[in-house]
Amino acid sequence: MWTRNFTLYFGARTISLLGDAMMPVASALAIGKIYGIAGVGYVLALWTASAVLVMLFGGVVADRIGARRLMIGADVVRVATQGVVAVAFLDGAPPYALLLVTASLSGMAAGVFEPGVNGMVFLVAGDPQRANATLKIAEAVTHLTGPALAGVLVVAAGPVVVYTVDAATFLVSGVCLLLVRVAVPRPEPSDVLSDLRRGWEEFRARTWMWSVILVWVFWGVLVVGPYVPLSSQVIGADYGWVMAALGLGTVLGGLVAIRLRPRRPLVAGAVALSGYVAVPLTVALGPPLPLLMAGHLLGGCALAFWSVMWSTSVQTQVAPDVVNRVNAYQVAGSVAGMAVGQALAGPVTALVEPRTFMLGSALVTVGVVAALLSIEPVRRLGREPREAGDRSVSVSAGLSA
């Protein structure tokens, strides 16, 4: 697996994920100190919404010119946006309008970057599940070090340094991707609307995919979206350590996913996801720090295993020539709810105490797991790629559902 291409892609993805992991903590601590919970929530929501808006077109362009080129361009944009924020903090409190503009541009860059992530794995690695699990471990390490690094840098050196380091991570990512060499299939001539329609048809044809994304919208609105703005305020100074525990749990989940190859990957992933209940539940109950970290350790392991099972299923069940477009639809759908949840984090505190909301998030997580296991196509999906005949059955099921 450790070919030159995969090693470079692994390096690019890891350093980029480090930058992504630093951003929420940097925003929560640096921006939250000036503009409060609502200020953080709106910045994160605008970032997420901007990513969703351009993600579908990012998938189309990635299938046309190759994901690598598009990802390099996205990294260049994020170097600029994070650098501008770093300079703005030199004067103390940057204008909130500037934070919103840079969040929007950075989100757009992330939106065109993300559709190519799954497609690139298939091009640089022969064993998708092993590659996904290895990348998930790298993501876990960044979740372990990124939040702690951001927290330490904000306290010890200030926002200028943390945003400068964040910009540097995207610069290194772009250089690594520049050195990757992969063959890009030449698509047949078509227009953008035709490409979007083809991606939608392929997405809709897989009932197991769109039904999971539908469930994931509720997960985003009520669990993942509000989590960072609310939990960072509830946990306080120990937030970086708790996020580090979440990252360590993701490492463990990735290691398990390397070894365990269930016949029904999405079923196994959904069962494992039940462990994520511990994340919002411990925030709601407010136990001592060791128990709070233990709950996030379990939740990180659960979410990592689900993520590997999901990513591998997408890569093995979708044709390479449309995988970026299909991936754009499924990622856009899964994070759309997150943007709503982030935007609601501030206003919801006027109606519900944050700990009470987190308790509700724990109950929603239980409902999400039950919903995933109740979907028959999710229960039936196996490890092997579907034949054309199986796909036609999915199309009929999708149209009749």
C-alpha cells in the first residue's frame, strides 16, 4: 500500500486534516473570546454552508480535470484565507465581517476539496478499506494533536500564531499533492447540467446511500452541528484535552477497522456508532475530566469505525468515472444539517441550557442508530461491489421509495 503516490497523498491528507482540526478550536477560543457563542456559531455555519453550496460543482469539476488539481487549488485558497485572518489578529480584534468573508472563502475551498478525497483513495491505493482505516488513524492523530496544539498556541502565543500555523498546513498539503502522479481518465464531452444530473441519478440509484444521508441530516442539526460551539463553552479550559481524547479514540477505531472486515459493513458500523452516545451524554452530565475524556475516547472509536465502513462502501459501490460527483452529493447532504446546527447553537442557548441540549443530542444519537439499522438496503449491503443487475434493482427501489 505504501507506494510513492499513497505516501504523498497520506502526507497531504494528514497535514490538511491537522489544519482542519485546529480551526474549530482556534475559532471557539479566539473568536469566541471576542464575539461569544453566537459569533463562533455563525462563522462555523457560514463556513459549512459555503462548502455545501459549491460541493456539487466541485464533484463535477473533479471528474472532468482530476481531483488532484482541484484539491491543490483549494489548498492555495485556504493558505490565503488563514493568512489574512492571522494578519487581522495583529490589531487585536479583527472585524467580524472579515471573519465571515474568510470563513465563506475557506468553506468554498473545502467544498471543492472534499469530493475528491474518496476518489483519490481509489487511485493511489489498491486496498480501499485498509487505506481508509490508515487515513482514519491519521485523522485521529490530527484530532488528538490539532485541538491541543491550537489550544496551547492560542493561550501561549495568541491567535496570530495559531492561524499562521494553520495556513502553513495547507501549504504543505498542496506541495505533497503537487508531487502525486495519477492517471486521470478523460471524460466524454458533456455540459455541467448533464454531469450534475448523472451524479444525481447515480446517487438516487443507491437507496442505501440516500437513506443514510437523510438520517444524517438530523444528526447534523441536533448532534454534530451544535456540538463545538456548545461543548467548548460548557467544558471550558479543558476543551482541548477532551478533543484530544476524542482523537485518541479515533486512532483506536481506525486500528480496529484495519483488522475487522465484516460481511455487512454498514450494519457493523451502525452498531459501533451507538458508542458515540457517550460524547454528548458526558458533556450533559458534567462528570470529572477523566470520565469526560473516557466518554469521548469511546465516541471517537465508534465514529471512526463507522466512517471507515461508510467510505469503503462508497468507493467500492460507485464507478470511478462518477465517484467524485456521487461523493459530492453524499457529503453535501451529510454536512447540510451540520450548518443549520451550527447556526442554531447561539440562539438555542436563549431557550435551552446547553447541558440540557446535549442530553437531547444523546437521545437523538440513539434514534439515529435505530434508524440506520431499520433501513433494509443498509442491512443487506455487503462488501463486494454490486453487479449491474443489482444496481437496476436499486434504481427501481429508489424511484418507488
